[in-house]
Amino acid sequence: MEPEQTIDEGLYSRQLYVLGHDAMKKMGSSNVLIVGLKGLGVEIAKNVVLAGVKSVTLHDPELVRISDLSTQFFLREDDVGKPRASISAPRLSELNQYVPISILEGELTSDKIRNFQVVVLTETPLKKQLEINDFTHANGIHFISTDVRGLFGIAFNDFGNEFQVIDTTGENPVSGMVAAVTKEEDGVVTCLDESRHGLEDGEYVTFTEIKGMEELNNCEPKKIKVLGPYTFSIGDTSSYGDYTSGGIFTQVKQPKIIQFKSLRESLRKPEFVISDYAKWDRPSQLHIGFQALHEFLETRGSLPRPHNEADAEEIVRLAKSINDQCEDKIELDDKLLKQLSYGASGSLSPMVAVLGGLVAQEVLKACSGKFNPIQQYFYFDSLESLPDDDLNEENCAPCNSRYDGQIAVFGRDFQHKIANFREFLVGAGAIGCEMLKNWAMMGLGTGQGAIHVTDMDTIEKSNLNRQFLFRPGDVSKLKSETAVVAIGKMNPDTIGKVIAHQDRVGVETENVYNDNFFENLDGVTNALDNVDARKYMDRRCVYFRKPLLESGTLGTKGNTQVVIPYLTESYSSSQDPPEKSIPICTLKNFPNAIEHTIQWARDLFEGLFKVPAENVNMYLSQPGFVEGTLKQGGSAKEILEGIQNFLVTARPLTFEACVAWARLKFEEYFNNNIQQLLFNFPKDSVTSTGAKFWSGPKRAPEPIIFDANIDAHMEFIATAANLHAFNYGLKGETNRDIIKNVLNTVFVPEFHPRSGVKIQVQENENIQQTTDETELQEIVSSLPDPTSIPGFRLNPVEFEKDDDTNFHIDFITATSNLRAINYGIQPADRHKTKFIAGKIIPAIATTTSLVTGLVCLELYKIIAGKNKLEEYKNGFVNLALPFFGFSEPIAMPKFQYHETEWSLWDRFDIEGDLTLQEFLDYFAKNHELEVTMLSCGASMLYAFFLQGKKREERKNMRLSELVESISKKPVPPHVKALTLEMVVNDRDGEDVEVPYVRLVIRA
């Protein structure tokens, strides 16, 4: 992908919102060399190929060993003995047609690496690393070295003496509205009330739309000093004009220069990025320990044997010797160094995923200058993942198995536990694909166990950039089925052990994912993209007391959460604050940001092309639709008028009529409505307090006079006309000359603002619209009898952001930008509009890889049956900064009644379909609890205030009969137990909270 070439937005759509066009173009001119293809090298290569660098060259003179299959997902058993590079290259090239893959033959010399922008070394002796880095450092080539040794990993960056970072965080520039600017030696900017500026000391801003002090508009960026959450100073403004009103400040990001030391110098004086603040002393020890491993490898010709005590002692001795030669000696932990030695010859897919995602992002930083790189060493370990069982050399010895890399760390006995585990994966998208890849390498469920994976979606082109198991030929196939086939090729042991489903998880599929299904699981992993489904699965896991692994990504940010029965809180125990919504009055009349106009245009899209067509179809097909609509009160008139317009008043018979309709809509939205608003509130209006009405966030609009020679005007007409034509099944037209000719024949009536029109100004202001019953009946009478037009139906437009030929995003972009012009707001391009209107979640393969690796490290702990809170870790990472934060999960909250302590994981389990009286007696006798109310779902089964015959009848009914009687629905045959909620009094007659009841009614 050459820089001047157009970036394939269909493929890179999610990633573009992470990196931006400029960074992508820089990546598209960068050649990357990756050395070593045992597992980590291929994981890095996979991620940078998906990201879209110019080219990737592979160097690896080794032949495939059986143990390579523990982490190298491109290798098969019949590849053993063949060159790793020649096997890996063609399979890697399938990931992205824009990135050529080549192989570098022979010895790695300075001349051979001269033309690469980035060199990445894995599995490379330290002596060779130093030799290569001496050359790269002197010649401006970006250098990265990285390795994974069992449960330990290392990454090192050297991007040269003067590496420029264009954008350290990748966050959108901070912007806000100005309320005042003082005229003095250190001018103070005050923001609007309740609008924190969000800036930090030393950042830079510029201004637009300032009135009075015009010198600030589009000025050179000014360095700011924060004075408070609503104020900051900008330097001398004493020579400027007097500020009168308005203005927007915008943060201007400044490039940052970073100086890197060479590997040789950094070995002696290392700088560390901390991966886990609970292990703040680990990096300095591992820095020595990894050097000891290199020395051991150089003298012995191999890494320490798995769990060999003599080799471990030698690593400790070498580490102490290296430490003694250091200027700044550190305290070494023999036990930690021995653990490094015990598993050093092992290779784990989750560790490869963590380091592979991290280092691939560093490669992209080196290529693009986007985001802050690691300075300079990063050490990571997950020792907590080791089982509590004592391991020995015999149990960890290689056995000529594809899992030897994992057995070297965990032992054969634990490998059997992994193979016999039963897991349910919900979602086969980006996270789901990476999860299945890791599980295939681990051998999860390949013995007496199983993996169930469900996803109802099909594969789209935009998925290929980050959903690793899919290829171009898979587009339109089911994700779950395709993913299962893909991992079957990676590891044939998974064939028949991984079962694909295509069901949405929810109440409607509890007949599929029923009691038997969940009871046969050992755990659940969510790979979902919406909160509702996550909460549902969380409730199911709490009910069936199954551990849940939760994760998510947002661009370079990722998070992981572990939910363990009887140990942690659940996913639903805490939640993010709701997204800040845009007030209706702002959307309708007073937008001040492009986000407001885009949302308005998105709502208009639904209101013009989807909702009216759906209402027409319901009117034509549902008897009693009109009567039901009339009962809706205030909205009835709008619905019925819409049907009248679409069926009678403005029903087009030709595309020319659609053009005329679009022209009148243009006039209505961008001229007439604005004239009416200014009639109600002239530009010189003042409020009851004497303040200017059009001030602060309220921007006075200007009507737009239609001009067919202006592209933005014609874009609205063309897209609106074609979408309207689609509603009626008419043939559209994109030729602008033809559309212009039609426009010349359209009569546009002159508009005169009307008195008495009410416009909402405040969010809490209620504008009552009175409805004339006579007028409503006249509208109903004008509608054609549905039987008079049998079979006639409109085509509602279902919004689809990823089809560039359907006019959807084009209409919203044109509409939003015209409204922005009305209000003097900077318009947005199609790319930004699509991001906001489509509510696109930014995504990149690097973050996905790292996050799934972290999840799988927690899965090891679940399989091992760890039961201490401090052994698990929730994680939050931001690869852009880079930042890593780990903490132990929040403990489950505890409650109490009488002397009994309970948590969300507890309940009352009762076998047998009791009568209501037996149920009441059970709790009175066994728990000294008086049940005052009892419900099942929305059905109230019992309440203390029920009187007479009804109460006595209910007491003699079995609870399942009572549920069916009240809900008027049978208990579905797949339901084994009823979930009952109680309100109770304790022995002292006090209301007390207790767990729910699970009443088993069927075997």
C-alpha cells in the first residue's frame, strides 16, 4: 500500500478510527523485518500484516519442531522438519492482500537490514542483538527485541536519538466554549458554566469565533496554565481588542521528541515501563534474569531444562555474577529466578498473545509516530497462573507432543485438566477469534472436554482486518461455523470437540442453553460487543455458579474482568455511568457542535425513510391500527399525517416527483424552519434577565438559499430523492445533470413565518401540542381503504453504515453539514460522520491480541481451581500511552439475616414442587422467616394482604400451577426450576433481605 494510494476503508474501517489516515499512510510506506517464527514472531507478524504496513519480511533459518505447534498457529504436524519461514510466509500472506510477504535468506547481516524501517528480533541471542542494534542505532533504523520464556516476557525498544511522536495519546483534541477572556499581561480564559475545560498545564490551544478580541482567532498555539477546572491563562492579551462574546478553544497537540539509548547502553542503565505496580521490584530482577538465560544459552547451547533443579541453580549463580558487575546492584530473589529457569524452555500461547499484541503496536508506533512508545524495557509475568500443585522435572519433560511448550511450564497432569475442561464462548468476532486460536494452541477441551461457541452474525469485509480466523473467501459465511473450521486446521484435536451454534443468547434461547447445558459447563467466556448480552450472561453464570471471563476493547484500550463463584462480585455488580445524552432542545433548535448536527441528521434519516414506511405497512396490514394509534394521544397526529403524506398527499409515481419532494424538504429544514426560529427569537433578543438570548451555547443560525451549483446542496437532493424512491420501489438516478434539469421545474412556495408557533428553549420545558379531534378524523377519512390497494407495501430503509452504495451515510453527511452551515459549525467529512452516526467502536488487532492473552492467563487459574481472591487479576491497558493497570477483583458483597451470612452466589435450593402453604411452612420452620410476599418473574404469587377465598385457594395449589394460573402461560418444558423472589420478616418481625429461591419442579 503506497502512501499515495487510497486506503481501503472497507477493510480498515475500525482501525482508521484508532490510527487516522496520516498514520496509516506512514505505515503503508514502512518495510518491517521480523526475525524468528517460533510463535511470538508470527503473532507480531500477524498483527502488523492485519494493520497494513507496506511489507513484511521474515527471517528464520530453523526447521519446524513438534513443540513449535504449542504457539505457532500457522504450522501443522506434517510441517515438522520443514523450514519455518517457507511454511509460514504463504499462510501469513492470506491475511491481507495489500501487504506482500517475503523471506530473507542466509545469515542476518548489516547489509541485509539496511533498507528496513523497523527490525524486530525474537529468539535471537543477546550477542547478535547487540551487533544488530549497534548498526540500527547508528543508521536510524527502529529496533525492537522481544522474547517469551514460559510465564515471563520481555520487550525492548530503541527508536533512535531523535524519535518524533506526533500524537502521544490518540485522544480527540479537547475543545470547549469560551465565556470570557480578560485583557491583561496574563489573560485568563473562562469557560461556560458547568463545562470543565479538561486541559493540563503546558498544553497548547488556539481559538475561533471570538468576537471583540479577534486577534485570538486562528492564532499561533498558546501555551496554557491551568488555574482551575473552568479557567486557564494564555499569556499576554493586553494589546488585543476587548472581548465581547463567543469563541471556541481547541487543544493543539504538539510533537514530542524522545531520545532512546542503544541496547548496549540500556543494558547497563535500563529504563522500565511497569506492567504491574504490585510487582514494582520485578523488572530489575528480570532484567538480570534474562541476561542470565542468554549466558546459559550461549555456554550450554540450550535453555534450562524444564523444572531441572541443577539448571535453575546455575541460572541463579549466573544472575548473581551479572549483578555483581553492575554499578547499581539489586537484591535478587532466588525463588523468582528459579521460576524463570523452570519454564524458560516452554512457550505459552496466551503469553505470546500478550507480548505479540504489545510489540506489534510498538512496530506501528515506530512506523507512524502515533502514540507514545515503550521506554525502553518492558517485563511482564503471570506467575500467579501456575497451579498450586508441586511440579517436577518428570511431569514437565517433553513427550513429543504438540503441547510440549505448555507441558514444560504446567506439566502433563495439568495438560489433562486443560483437555478435559468444558467452556462456552459467547461471540466469534474479534475477541472470539483470538480466544479460539489461543484455546486451539492450548488444547482446551480436546480430551473429555468441549468448547461451545455461538454467534448469529455473518462475516463482513470490515471484519477481516481484526477477526483473524476469517479470509476474504469467507465473507457472508456464518462466523461461528467458519471459526470452528479454521481452528480445526490449526489443531485437528479440536475437530468434533468445538461445537458451533448460531443462537443469540437471551431468554428466547433458554430452551437451547438450558439447565442441562449450563450444568455441564466448567466456565463461560464472553466475547460480546453489547452490555445487555453481557449482563444476561452474567446473570446466567451467577444462577448456575459458573466462572465468567469478561473482556472488551476500545481502540488501544482494553479491559479484562474475572468473575469467580463465591469469591468475586459479578459483572453486573458495578457499571459505567450512562453516556451523556444531547438535550432535545439542543438537537432541535440550538446545536453548537458537529455531534449535534450528525445526531439530528441520523434521527431525520429514520424519520423520513424508515418510520413512515413502517407505519404505512402496519396501516395496510394490521386491522385496528388506526384505533390503536388514536389511543396514543399526542403522537397520533404525527403518525397519521405521515401515513397520509406517504400514501396520498405526496406519493410519488416517478423519480422526478422524488426530486421535487427532496427540494421542498431542503427548503423546509434549512430555510423555512430557520426563518421561523429567528422570527420567534430575533438575533437581538434578550432574556427576561436582560441577557442576550443568542449567547453562550446558543448560536444564531442563518437560512440557506438553495443553489444547484453547490455540491453540498445537490448531495442532499440526490441522496434524499434516491432514498425516497427506494421507499416506493422506483428506479433512482445519480446523474446530477438530470437531477438539475428536474429542479428547474420545481415550484418552491415562498415562506412566511407564523405567529403563535411554540419552540422549546429549555430541556425541561413542556410544549403542549393540542390535537383537534375533528382534524384527526379528517386525516383518517382521507386515508385509502387498505383493501383498495391489495399487496401494496413500502420499503422501509434499514440503516446500514458499511454499504457505500446505499446513500445512507451520504445523506446523513450532507444533511448534517447543511445544518452545521446553518449554525456556523465546522462541517465534518464523511469518515467522521460515519464514525459518529454509525456509533462505530474503534478497533485494532493489537489490542484484541493482548486482551485475549490476559483472559487466557486467568483461564489457567480457573482450570487450576484457584480459590484466593489475590491470585486473580482484573486488567486495564492502554497501548497508546502505554499504561498497564492490574488489580485483584472486587470481593463479593456480603449480607446477613439472623446468624446466616450470604452473598449474590447464595440461594435457597428446594427440591420438589411444593404447595404455597408447604413453601410458607418450610421457611417458617427451617429458617424462622415469615414470607410476606412471593413472586416469580412478573407474577405475584402471594402477599400477606390477600384475603378470603383467593388466599386459601392459592395456598393449596402447587407453585408451578400457581405460576401458570397467574401468568396464564404454561411453564416451558425445558425449565427444571422456578426462580422465586421473597419479601420476608425475620424472627423479630423486621423486614430483612434474603437470597432468592430455586425451586426444582422437574428432574
